Amino acid sequence: MNVRSKESGKLAWLRMPESARFKLVKQIKEKLRQRTLEAKVWRELLQVDDLTINGTVVWKENQQPSRSSTRYKKRR
């Protein structure tokens, strides 16, 4: 079933089956929740002076980040 309007390229919300609408709304809510959480984490991270993850200093105030501290190193 084609649920997109050919003229505008928008979803034909009223022609969608109810189960498909419910699933789409659930996916949109989850993506919005994830983006909101990510924005909150970034806001908090930008306010820290020093950031250490698993004993590795990732960021220190007044220090230029080096390439090695910002990259993930592969384990052999």
C-alpha cells in the first residue's frame, strides 16, 4: 500500500492503517527521545573541566586535544 501522496511527497496519514501509524509514531518518539538525551549529554560534557573515561584522560581544560586522545585505538 502506497501511503505517500504523489503530489507533495508527504505521508498520507489518513490512508495509513492504524497499526502503521502507531508504529511510525513510536519510531518518531524514540528518535526524538534519543536526540534529546544526546543534546543533554553534550551540554553536560561541554561544561566539564576534565573528562576521564575508563582511566584515560579525554579532555583537559586549557590543553589542546591530541589526535591520539580523540581517536579510538583498535585492540590487536
